[in-house]
Amino acid sequence: MKSVKIALIRHSVTVWNEENRIQGHMNSPLTNHGIELAKSWKSALSPESFDAVITSDLGRTIETAKIITEGLDLPFITVPGLREQDWGEWSGLTYDDLEEKWPGVMPAEEAKGWDFRPAGGESRRETSIRAIQALSEAAAAIAEIVDSDTPKVLAVIHEGTLKTITYNLAGHDFMPTTRKLIKRRRLHWVKWDGTLSIDRLNDLL
């Protein structure tokens, strides 16, 4: 069986990121800063070394991946199962809005760890299950179409999705008192050889 190496990164900075607004399954475009930041990742990623690209089906991941791989003719697979965690009724709100409408709700949910669930949304546990399945299925599909024994794939996804995948594979929890496993704006490697496992985390971009 082929072994697929997968480089996981979060999409670049969006308008709603800068507004501290919850995106979830909603979307906003990259800012000018986000576009330039994505361009700057090219030197660290060497996009020409990849055999395929995976993104969620949300515009911010697709836009980021297209900037990084501009000029390259790579198989490009969009995977709805790699969307961000669904934040339900909280989607589109700023964190200040959230505190104003439901004082103390975020700390109360954060204390639930894997069972953190926005109102009307999905839990981290549910996000992890569907994201790992989606990434595994995408890796298996790429193994079939790429003529290499060790295909190398760039996966541009979302912060919450990335965390739930890697935390699950590492047996890590989300409790507020537990050290964070993932640093922001870093490159994280997993591999698929029938199942997913962690290779290494937090490479510099």
C-alpha cells in the first residue's frame, strides 16, 4: 500500500479573522495581508514538490491554495468533510457579540473539552470524526491517481478542523488547562497508509 504524506496548513487571513468574527461554515475573503502572507509561504512549502492539493469546499481555503500553487498543474480536490467546525447560531458573530448575548457561555463550553459545542452547531468530537474520515478518503483517492509510491499532498484546511484531526491522532485533549499542541501559522505533517498518523507538527512557515 502507498504511503501518502500530507502537509496540513490553515488558510490565510480573512476579513472576518481580522474582525474577530466567527466563520464556521460561513465565509469571507482573504484580506490583502492574507494574500501576501499566502504568497510568502511558497518558499517554505516548495509547492512544485507536491503531487496534489486538498482543500475544504469553502472559498478561503480554495483561495489560499490557489495562491500557493499558482502556475502549477496539480490535481485539486475539494472535500466538504474538511470544512471548519459548524458554529451554528454563533456563526457570523464576533466574540464580543457572543459574550454580550450569552455572558460566560464560551468559558463554560471550553471547559467541556472535546464536547465543546456552539449552539446549534457540532462538537469538536463530531468535527474530528468527519474530518479524519474525509481526509483519509481523499488520501486514498490521491494514492489511486498519482503515479508515485509516496505521494505528497498539500492540504489547506481550517484551524478548528486541523486541531481536531491532530489532537485526535495524538490522543490530546482540549481542556483549558492542557498545553496547546498546535502553534498558529505552522506546517503540520501527517501520513496515510490505510490509516492516518502524525509525522511531525509545528514546522516553520
